[in-house]
Amino acid sequence: AQKVTQAQTEISVVEKEDVTLDCVYETRDTTYYLFWYKQPPSGELVFLIRRNSFDEQNEISGRYSWNFQKSTSSFNFTITASQVVDSAVYFCALNGGWGNKLVFGAGTILRVKS
Amino acid sequence: DGGITQSPKYLFRKEGQNVTLSCEQNLNHDAMYWYRQDPGQGLRLIYYSQIVNDFQKGDIAEGYSVSREKKESFPLTVTSAQKNPTAFYLCASSILAGLSYEQYFGPGTRLTVT
């Protein structure tokens, strides 16, 4: 069975603080993909990143960075110098099965205060 | 502009009535999906379709039905058999069905049944 755990239900930070969102996954597949999505108040999920199980290189995109560690089955997401516009629900998701079935974590609500 | 359209954004129905949620995409994607989102929970897969005239049940298909007569359209019917239909429904699509393809989401329809 596949499972994604986002233990942080809600995080509140002050603007310009760095924040890390945790994601731990479980799968028996050797080939799998991990994703992060952002859901702003409008409701539409926005794709942020995809990482395959054979690529453990960390990735940086502007203020966003992702740390993938197979040894701890984690795929954490860090926002540097957070901004109010970063306030949203962030979902980590795993796809390790046939048919492109994404398994989502419960999501982390991020509130960035000015 | 390419994207996924869901209408309406808010939908209200009386208990016992069937209701159909619309999902249209002009991305020329083969695969389409329906998810349900409840407060504090991640997304759960209802149905998915990898190709026209074919669809498979997801994790919570009971009380729902779909059709895929055209590549760009994947309507979801919430039947009176669905015990707890009030939720936020999200439609998604991907180029193909497979592990590596990210899914793109529509703006969602919030259904309230009283």
C-alpha cells in the first residue's frame, strides 16, 4: 500500500521567515514519482515539482527548494523568505502504481503573516 | 488559453437528486480524473479515464458515475446513492496515464446537498 504523511496540519510564520513543510511517504515500488502541489484560496491545485525515485538531487527554484532523501523516505519542501502570497494549502503526493493514481497527503496549511 | 474548466463553481441540490458536474479540457490530454476533497483531508480519487470510452473506478467510486464520450469532456454524476455528497470536487487531466505525468487541475466545484 502507498501512503503519504504530512504531519504538520498547519504552520504560521511571519513574512520573510524560512519554512519547511515535511512529507514522508511509504511505497514498495522501486520506481515512483513524488509531487508537490499548492492550493491557494481559489481552490485550484497548482503543480510545483515532480521528482522520480532515481533522482535524489535537491532542486531549487527561486525561493523554493526540495530535499529528497530515500533513506528516510522524505521529500521536504522549503520556502525561503516567505511571502504573504505563499499562504495556501500544500500537498505532497506519490505515484507508484499503474494508471497514474496519485496518493495525496492530508495537506499542510501555511499561513504567512505580514 | 489552454486549461481545464469546471462549472459551476458552486452547486446546491436537495437530497435525493442526482447532479452532474461538468469538466472540459482543451489541453489535448488523454487522461482525465475526478477527485473529492473534504476539509482537512487530501484528495481522494473517484474515477479516472485513460482514453475515450474507457474509465476505471478509483478509491471511492460508490455513488458516482462518469462517462467519457469525447476526449475533452469527463462529466461526473453524483447520484442519490452517495451517502455524503457535500464536498469540493476537482477534475484533473494529464497528457497520458503513467507514473511520471503531472496532473493539471481545474478550479473545482463546491457541491452542497441539503
